[in-house]
Amino acid sequence: MEPTFDELLNKGDAIFKDKSVLSPHYVPETLLHREAELRKIMSCLAPALQGKKPSNTLIYGKTGSGKSICAKRVLQKLYDQKEASVSGVYLNCRVYDSRYKIVQKVVSDFDADVAKTGHSFSVLYEKVIDKLETESKHLVLVLDEIDVVKDLDTLVYTLTRANDDLKAGSISMVGISNKVTFKQKLDARSRSSLCEEEIVFPPYNALQLEAILSQRVPLAFRDNVLEQSGLNIAAAIAAGESGDARYALTLLLKAGELALSRGMKKVSDKEVEAARVAADEDKARELISSLPEHLQLVLYSLAVVSQDVQYKRLVEDDDGQKLFFSGEVYDRYSAMCKKMGKEPRSARWYREYLHELETLGLLISVHSGKGIRGQATLIKPVYPADKIRKVIEENLK
DNA sequence: AATCCACAGGAAGTGCTGGGCG
DNA sequence: CGCCCAGCACTTCCTGTGGATT
């Protein structure tokens, strides 16, 4: 059937009312189970409303723990105060990943007419300082995914120095990161000025996730399409996997899409479970295709061997799954490399590769116990061999 | 008991890259 | 700007280990 825009805009389908409610960018009316965190952020920024410089703040938390959304909500609340003396700028550092780009963004937020390019950093910097000083403004910069900024040390240094330069007004930063280790990479001076306050966002538990999902389901799905049990399962799965709300929401989205493509009128527990598998495979697909070439080749060889119906030394594990000799997989791997005109890696390094693949959760290895001569290592793929082959064949062209 | 198998993993060495420093 | 050194990715070589085989 010819595609229509209505269909693409997802009008009139039997499952969804509004898919976008399940997207990570959607901002709900009220943020559940983040009152304490909101309060902390707000109390850090409150001084700005009294004309004082707020503390620089660093927010930690795993993905899907509500960091960005809370920060955005606080900016909105600041804006709602109609206090002309405070202005907030939210930026994602994946997009604005250097000192220059960040200042550029701030300037264009203040004044859309300024030409986008052609100004040096110091010109833009002066503009910001000037603006803040003449209007005696307090600028709150929210830097999401702050760990990807290339010259973070100089950025922090510049901004802290700016406060010394300013006769009126101030600049303060709210950094958001999901890497606990990133603080160590900063030098001591910028660390202490960036981390005046620290807020940690704990992951959601199953009950909290249930509440969050319950809040969005009536808006996202048509009435009575998704049953409570499906919602609970999605919440439980996500809670088990590090309490990621974003993940819980994609599970529901995928489950709905699955039901839709199967022409069903309801989303059952089965679809939610299938969505989990699909999400898992998506992640694996991404992981595999980002792997170095020879890791892919090793995994590919394992997939090929595991499909070999003539494989002689069959061993099975407790669950009746086939296991394969790592040495045979190595032979297959080096044969394949030669066929492709590539030098195979040494057997020693191949062992390191196996470890790496195992820690990445792409294969499982066990030591052969009794019954097999020597200390053989037996391996098996975690994902279906045909899917592994497909991904790698596509990727290696 | 001696030998062989199928590995594990440490040690030392090599070739390349990138970053800091004079 | 060239130089040096650290770190990385990998190789070669080697010793060790537990069970099967002879």
C-alpha cells in the first residue's frame, strides 16, 4: 500500500493516541519521585532571584534517572518567576562541545540578530559580559553531558574568572554527567569551582517506574490498550536493569509498535517481553557493529562454527546448548582471515579477544571439566548465530 | 607413570601514535 | 619544529595445569 502522511504521523491507529509522550524528550506535567532533587537544584539556584551568585552545581546519575528533565524543569520555574534578572540557558554539550560554541550559543540566545560566525571568542565573551553587567543579570548555564566538552578546564576557568570581571550580575554553571569518573579528569582548581554543590540522582525503583509509566500511558495509548500487568512488567524489567526510566518508556513504545504491526488491538505481556528481547538485540547490534574488525571476525567465526552441522565434537551445557572448542573457532578464524587476505591475530591475543567479548556479554565461556581431555575452553554465542552473522556481514560489507 | 592435549596467562619485546617540552 | 617518551596493540616465547591417553 502506498504510504500516507497520516499513517506516518501515526493518526488513527488502533494502539497509540500519541507516541511522542513516550519519547525521552517529552516533559510531563509533574515530575514524579524527584521532588527532593528538584528542591536541591532550586535551592542551589535560588540566590540568583535575590541578586546573588548561585553556587556552581554538578548533577550525577545514571541514564534515565531524570537529570536533564529536572534541570529543564527548574529553568522553566526560574523563567516563570518573571524575574528579568535571571536567565537560564540549557545546552547539550554533545552539540555545543567547546568553549567557543557554548559562548556562541549564549550570545545567540540573548540576541538572535548577531551573526552566527565570524566573531572571535573574545568578542563574543565581551558581549556576554557586557549584557550581564548592564542589565545586572544572573546567567544560569545548564551543561548537559558536560563530560564531552573538549576544553572543559579552560571553560570552567573562563567562567569563574568572568565572575571576578563582572561588576554586576553573575554566571553560574549546572553540570550534568552520568560518569562518576569524569571529575577525576578535571584539574584540581576547576574541579573545586565546578563542584561547589553536588547532587546525586538515584535510579528509580520498580514502584517509582510504575508510577511514571502510569502517568504517561493514558496519554500515549488509547484506552484499555495496555493492561496494568504489561506496565508492571516493563517497570520491573527496567528496574532490574539499573532503574532507567527512558528504557522503561522505550519498552512500552516498542511493545506498542509490535502489537500494531501484528494488527492487534491490545498490547499484551507477550509484546512487552518481546520488546525487551528486541531492545536487547538492538543494543547488541549497535555494540557489535562498533567493535574493532578482528573482534567482529572472531565473533563471526564463532557464529559460523555454531551453525556448522558437521561439527564433530559436540558438547552441551546444562541447558542443552551447544558449546564449541575455542581452538577450533580460532582455526576457523585464522582460515577466514587468510581467505580475506588479512593476517590473523596471534592465538595469545585471540584469548584476550575472547575475554573482551565475554565481558561485553556477547559470548559465554566455560572450562571443560571431566570428560574432555585437557583444559579446553568451550564457548557459545549469547545471541542467535544468524543474527550475529547478518549484522557483521552487513557491517564488513 | 609418562606423555599428550588444549589450553591460561605472565614476561619481554616491537612498532606505531600522539602529546608534551625544549 | 624536531625530539623523546609514554602508552597502546600486538607478537613471541614460555611455564603451568588438569584431565585423557598410552
